Amino acid sequence: MSQTPAIELVGIDKKFGAVHANKNINLTVTKGTIHGIIGENGAGKSTLMSILYGFYHADSGEIRIDGNPVHIRDSQAAINAGIGMVHQHFMLVENFTVLENVMLGAEGGSLLAKGVASARAELKRLEEEYGLEVDPDAVIEELPVGLQQRVEILKAMYRGAEILILDEPTGVLTPAEADHLFRILGVLRDQGKTVIFITHKLREIMAITDEVSVMRRGEMVATRKTAETTVEELAELMVGRRVLLRVEKGEAKAGDVVLSVRNLTVKDSRGVTMVDNVSFDVRAGEIVGIAGVAGNGQSELLEAITGIRAPVSGEIRLDDQPIAGIDPARLRQLGLAHIPEDRHHMGLVLKFEEYENSVLGYHRDPKFGRGPFLDLDAIRADAVEKIEKYDIRPPNARLKTANFSGGNQQKIVVAREIERDPKILIIGQPTRGVDIGAIEFIHKRIIEMRDSGKAILLVSVELDEIRSLSDRILVMFAGQVVGEKTAEAGEQTLGLMMAGIAA
């Protein structure tokens, strides 16, 4: 393995107004390795990679590729320098085919037919060489996210990338899809490519990287060979203090049934049955987790319970009151709070300021105004209290929500719903895209809710999260609950049930 640095970042500094996003960053990435970059949300990881890819320009510092200083003025210059980037939110045209997306911007001249034939042949070669099989004629919007991500990697390889940056690549993947991605990255490394892997998931760092660099509050605080460090050391370097990596909770003291679901059937927008005759109860003072591979009906189940999607048949009762089909605003008044799976599309209005999102859905509360008139001072004061209590960074209630990191956006949603003191909390993917310090914080809040006698229904694709938090685990497969296990159930047992194999 060559020790020539593929990338050297020297003294990179970047400010956005008063926010010092990158502070004199130095980083060396060895050619032909997978180099992890970890840090809390808002630590400056994505800003640093955006500078390397030409989205931002550093205020000072130097970028060297293969030892040569380069000026990366935009993403095309980065591509010309052999750098490709797979973003956290994919940059694909959804109604284009795989082949059309790969070719877009690199059509190969005015003779499009010749370019298509050449691109198809090159795509086939790349798929075979790197294990990136995907139908070139498939339309993007019809592909699962794991295959969409492969298309992004193929786009970069097609443009000649020798250096591939992946920003939080597993945030939208199932465990099986993540494992397949790791195999692909291993092949890329073995073929001499250099991979920069940005994540907050320490298990992934330990599983896939050769070296790892840690960022904290805009600074590069350490670089370690992965084989010579531990999860505990990396967590402490990320957060600046010791972090509890396991959930500490006592035995549940389950009370009366708060939520009752009986024979529930739900169809999606295409008319396909996604929830098939499902029944279960959630009691006060317990956490019921729903485990399953994404796409097996968990999302539609939550949508039906929270009033977003009308069920085809069956019954949902809250405190023995029928609630199926009731408007979400009315459900909030009845004591049902909801932390949705997709904070961007269902939990927040990104163009709103933080204080506006902190009260979204509860703005008719008398303490925030009378009739059509809102008391903005009261709303902002309430937001400031939540910011302090939930350590939302930066602590600015007037900042547009789009300008917060993903983890801090999630804290805004969590604070809004938990602070309403609901009877039942419905949670979808509570820590998706959230760093380890915020995960510890959110998990503690969920346990506190349980211990105060609240009923909690939890859906997560993170099996470790389900096992750590849940008192009872329901496993869904193909729209049905195929079994119930205690939190002591092993990962293999749950995995077999998630695959539809009785265990």
C-alpha cells in the first residue's frame, strides 16, 4: 500500500458570520485506505468535506491532491481532480433512469446515441468490477434507497473518481444494505481507491475504516489507526467527556392499557396492503418497540395511529376512546405526541425560525396567545427554555431551522413533543442521523418518560436501539406482527424473525 497522501488539508479555516465552522484543520488521508471522520452534529465535518468538494471556499489554508496544491473553485473542479461525493441526501433526478442519471452532465458530446452506448458499456464494467449491480434502465423513484445510493457511487466512478467522499452514507439504509455498502467500499479500497467515510456511528467506524479522525466544535482533535483505538476512546474524543454507551434503565412498571390496536389494516397510496390485521396494546410505563426491516409496514402503522393515514379497517383506541381517522391536531389535544420518522418532511418547516418550529402544532395553546393572535414573546421565551434544557446548538431561537445540524433539528422535534407531557409518545426513528452525545441525551429522555408513567411506542431500524430501549419487542414482517419477544432476545433471533423466518 502506497503511503503517498491522497489528500492533505493544511490550515483549513472557515467562518460563516459568527460561526467558526472549521478552525485551522490539518488532515492527511493515505491513498488506498478508508479514512473515517467522526464528530458530533455541528462539529464541522460536512463543512470540511464541502470545502474539499468545492461547495464552499476556505477562508485560508491549502488543499493538496497527490502532493500537488490544487484550487477547487467548484464541484466540477473537484471532479476534474478525481474527487467524487455521495451526499447524505441523494442528488438524483427521480424520474430519470439509472443510466440517464449517471450520464447527466457527462453526456459525451453532441452524438447522444453514441454517448449512451458508450455509457452503458462503461456502467456494465463498473458494476462488475465493484459489485455495484443495478438495472441501468430502472427509474430512480422506483428503486429502494440502497440501490439509489449505488447509483450515486456509480456516478462518481463514471466520472473517474479516485477519491470518494461519503457523507453519513448509512443514515437511510437497513442493516443489510449497510453491510452490502461496506463490502462495496472494501472492494473500492482493494482496487486502490481512497474513501473518506463521514459518520457518527462508532460501530461502523470500527468495522470498515483503516484510520479515523475526530472533530469537535470545528477543530480536528485526534487521528487514530482504527485497530489501535476503542469505541470508548472515540466517544470521549467526540464529546469531550465520558459517554454512556449503553442505556441504563430499571424494570418497567406497566400500568393500564393506554393505546389499543385491534385488527388494523392499512393500505398505502398505491392501494397495496402494508399493515395486515395487526393487534397489540401499549401500557402506561412501558416502551413497546417495533423491529423490522424498513418497508414492512412500520411507517404506515405509525401514520394510521397518528391520524396521518386513514385505516381500511380495524380499531385504534386511546384511553378506550376510538381515535381511528381523527385529525392529528385533535389527537394532540387528547394526549398523543408524535416524533415522526422524517423530521424534514413531517416534523419541521425548515424555512421557519427555531422558535416557530418549537411550538408547531401546539400554537393554539392559550398560553401562546388568544384567538388568532399569537404571543410571540411567550413563544420565544418557551423556545429559549427548551434550547437550554435540550442543549440545542447553536442556542439561537431566531435562527432558521434549516441552518441547524440534523441532530439539533431532531432535538427541536423531541423537545417540542416530550415537553407537552403526553399520555402516549409515538416515536419513529428517534436518533436517525444523530450523533452519539445526542443519542445518549434522547435515550435518557425516553426512559424518563417511561419511568414517569407514559406509554411509548417506538419504531427504529437500529436493532441495538430497539433492544436497548424496549421492554417488549414486536417484530413486523410483510405487514404483520410475526411475534413478540422480550428485550433479552438475541440479535440473531430477532434478525430471523425480521426476515420472515420463525424463531
